[in-house]
Amino acid sequence: MSGIIALFSKQAPISTTALKQGLECLKHRAPDQQQFWISPHKKVGLGQTRLSILERMHGEQPVANGDKTLMIVVNGAFYDCERIPGDLTKWGYRLRSDSDSEMALHLYNEFGTQCLHHLRGEFAFVIWDESNQLLFAARDRLGIKPLYYTFYNDTLYLASEVKALFAAGVPAHWDYESFLQADNGVLTGNRTLFANVYQVPPGYFLLASRYGIQLHRYWDFDYPHLTELQFQKSEEYIEKLRDTLDEAVRLRLRGDVPVGCYLSGGLDSSTILGMATSHQSKPIHAFTVAFDDEAYNEEPIAREMAKQAGAHLHVIPVRQSDLAEHFADAIWHSEMLAVNANTVAKFLLSRAVRDAGYQVVLTGDGSDEIFASYGFFEKDMLRYNSEGQDEQTLKNRREELKRNDNPESSTQALKHIQRTLGFVPAWIEAVFKEHIKSRSFYSPAFMAQFAQHDAYRIFLNQIDIQGQLVGREPVHQSLYLWDKTILPNYLLRRLGDGIEMAHSISARLPFLDHKVVEFVRNIPVSFKISGMTEKYVLQEAARPFIIETIESRSFRAPPSILKPNNALHQLTQDTLCGSQMAKVPFYNQANVIQLLDELPTMTHSQRRGIDSVLMKMLSACILQERFKLT
């Protein structure tokens, strides 16, 4: 794993200083080496900071082919590569190393952009093709590894993190519309919070030449049409899932350094630990967070799971004072708005892994996003996907849902989604209701500028509705939309790469192996959510590897404002009442201060409900200050 940067100028020579400054800003991702290459004509520069996970021969980058007409820098890891050297040798290539990056370079030489279909893993890379004067950049199918780009002063900049673009000289400004999207919970996969700075979306590649820039999709979820669904016996799905996931785990244990495992009290990380243990002769080191709030502390279950797996458990205590102390650094690394302090907890967890001498960990991330494990998707199932479900269970759950839910108001406000999809996904109803809490704190100027904007329409405008949603099960449509915004922007950036690579930790995600995803997408909804059982097929597949008390749960930190005297609550108060907040262009500080004054009179439930709004405000202040945004 590493950090990469690339500059490509149509006319004038690129700035060596800009390339070096951007590369230096990525040093935290991979401190082992920093190297760069500039073409003889000075129009292209590639750089990389490198983490020596696989001690392969000549693993330094950038990597060139024999006549130096192709150069590549890679952030990430490729798996299942054992067959590739034989194929390349058969096709006439002479491998100078056993580097995965060199293999990828030769595959590009052989297949062009179609090389992506021969690659499996978590990656972002940039190739310069001198013969064709072409820059080719690509991001993995699910968006596990980030890749940002911008065009400034007739030069294309690409980097693993936005801060590297700013360090290279790109101006740092807020993107007001993107902020509105993010606050609505639907930031599109190609945008960031920063003006003129974009993401290469998951499953896309970018081509740049002196004639311009193009983006092309090479992979998508492709959920089956209703007419294509094939119901098999549950035992067949369970066995196939167990084999497919186990293979993804085994492939990610490769390396010349020890591989650890994140462990919570949930099904996902426990499954990964259990499977990984079956492939290791020595105990695996597992790492878990212990919060000082019993309602959020998963340490007891993690201990029980670690004992069964024979793993050595490292417990990392995290107090509210720790969350306050490291909040700003975590937000700077994530480059996103936070909705919960779990971002900071993950930051501290990754630091503890590094301090224990580990560089690589397996995680259970991504499971919820492919198995429809959140309560939103159960609501969608109850409303729209009853096939294969027990009728009495459905009846009972629907009656309970009616007593506790009233979607009509949201549906009216989200009428464009209703017209376009024929229904409003429950998760969009939920994020819309969260957004409503923020609107009364917007500044008059921001409200006036975006009074007529519909963030959900802007989001849907980026979606291939006819190609990817029409004719699919509603739960799969809802999952698809979730995985186009929440998965890459929240899970994989705010809780994934940005936080882990802050401490040079390379996380590997077996659940998001594209072969696992492609198998799970074809499993009918009734096997993902069976009555009141979430992740039914995964629970059954994981049964030989986990303890009986494991449940499906999400990783969250205790809310910041439940205990008024804690350090994180005080940080929130001080920051939102101070000069930092006054500079953030989206909020009316007087209204925010009034909210803070009202907190002591609120009920426990009311304070819990407003916590995510305050976390977004606090993180906006941090971004404003750290990046000197205008």
C-alpha cells in the first residue's frame, strides 16, 4: 500500500516542486520510500510513497517496462496473481521482478484498458503510455482505494488524497453544492467537498491526452432482473458463499509481514477472524476498541470470539477525552464530514495496530453493504419484497412498522424519487429526516443560494437508472443507491482508507472482493433478510467459524453530548461558539449557539438525535481551519 501522485501537462513543463510537495504530503501513508519520475519532455511526472508489505524483488516504483515507454505507480494490492507470470512469459514478456505492479504494466501493454478485467484486488493506479501520449488511471471496482483529480493551470493532477493536491499548489475552496449533497447524505461518487476536485468513481477509469479527459465505467453491480432470478436451495447458497468468502480471506493473508485482524462484537469481523484462523498455523493478533460506555462496548463479545479462534486479543481503551484529543487529526485525514465519533475511534484503533508492529489487517467492512444488513433494507423488504418470506412473520413485522413509522411526509418531499423509482428507499427517507434537522442552522446566504436545489435529484441524475435499477428487486435498487454514495464516501473513506493510512495501515476487505460481491448480488433478498434475521445466508455460512452469541451490529462510538461534562462535548461547545465556526460559510452561528444553550433542557433521546448534526458542524470547522478553505 502506498500513496501516489501524478501530474500531466498538455503544453508547459510540469513543476518538479509541485510534484515533490504533493508527494511529501502523502508520506504518512507509506514512510518506507518516496520516489518520483519525470519524463524527458517534462510533461508528465509520477510519484509514490511506498510501504514495503511484500518484500518482492525490485519492488520500487515507479515501475517501467523494458524500453521505458510505459511507467506505472500503484496504490493497493492485487490478488490471485500466481497465474499471471506464466501467461506473460508465454506471451513473450521477460519479468525483471515478481512485482504485482510490473505484472499490471505488462497486462496493460497486452490488453490496454481491458487489463482491468484481469486484475483482482484493492487498487488505484496511474500509467503513462509514452508511445500513445496517453495517461491511464483506474480505481478498483468498489472504491476501496481512493483516487482524486483536478485540472488546474492547464495541468491534470491526480493523487491518493485531496490534501496532496492542495500541497502541490491547487487552490483549496469549498464546493457549496457538494456540501449540500453531503449534508443530505447523498454525495455522488465523482465529487468531493472541495471545488474542482473530483474522484475517479469506483469501477471507472480515466483517460487523459492533449485532447482532453474521459471517464469510462468498466464494472457495476448488475443486480439480476426479476425475470433472471434463480432460486436455489438455501444450502447451496450457504456452501458457495462459504467457499467464495474463504478464498477471498486466504488470498488476503499473503505477504511477508504478519497480518492482523480488526475485531468487534459483530458477525462480520468475527467471520473474517474465524476463517483466517483456519489458514494460519500461529495465533492471529486481533484488535478491538473498548469504549467507556457499556452500551457501546463490544469488548466482552470480542474476547469470547478471540478465545474460540485462539487469537491474541489487543484491547484499545477509548475514552471521550481520547475522542476529543484526536478529533481534528482524524477529520483532516478523512477529508470528510463526520456524523459520529467512530471516525476518531477507528483512527485510534489503527494507530494501536501500527504501534503493535503491524502493517496489514483484515476487516469485516463492506458486509452490511452487500447483505442488506441495515434496518432500512428490512423496511424496504417488508414494504416491497415479500417473496420467499414467512407470511405470519411479515404480518407481525408490518404491524410493528406501521406503529413506529410514518413515511408519508418524506415521500411528499421526495416526490421526484417516488416518480422516478416508483418508491422511496427507506435509507433515503432516513437521511432526509436527518438533513431536516440541519436546515434551521443554515446561514441565510446559503439557504437563499440553494433554496430550489434538490440534492436527491442531483444524486439520481448520476445513476444509470435504466441500466442498473429498472426491473430489479426494490431492496436491490435501494442497496445499489446506497453503495453509490454511502459505501465509497462514508465506509471506505471516512472509516476506511483515510483513517487507516493515517498510520500506514493497509486494510484488506474480503467481503468486497469483487467475486464475493458478484456472487452475493445474485442471492435473492429472502436469503439476505429472512423474516427478522439479517444476513441469514452469511450467518449460516459463518456458523462453523463463530461463537453463538455473535450478532449483526454496526460500529459506532457513544454520542458526544449525552454527558455534558465530557471532553468531546466541551470541544464541540468551544469550537462551535468560537471564531472557527464564524468562518464556515454554511451555518448561522447564532442559531447554533442557541441550540447549544438548549442542550441541558433536552431529553436523552433529543440529545442523541441531534448528535450527528453537531458532529457535522464540528468536522466542517476542522476542515475549514486545516485546509484554509474559502
